[in-house]
Amino acid sequence: ELEAIAVQWNINDLDFYLSLRDWFRGRRLAEQDLEERRYQAQGAAA
């Protein structure tokens, strides 16, 4: 997925690749954290 983005944007730069990888990881972690908070909020509301 990351390689496809770099190829599409014609960017051959390791720093760009690493930054993009970190951004995607951060998004996934944020989504997991949000799901956990929703689950906890449902339990607290019950």
C-alpha cells in the first residue's frame, strides 16, 4: 500500500516512505483507541 502511493506520486525517498508509514500507523492506533473508548462508554452508560 505504501509502495503504491510512493510510486503513484513518483517519490523515491526513504524519509517520505517512513513518514507515510508512521502516519498510517498513527491512524490505526487512533482508530483502535476510539473503538475502545466507545466500548467503555457503552459500559459506563449501562
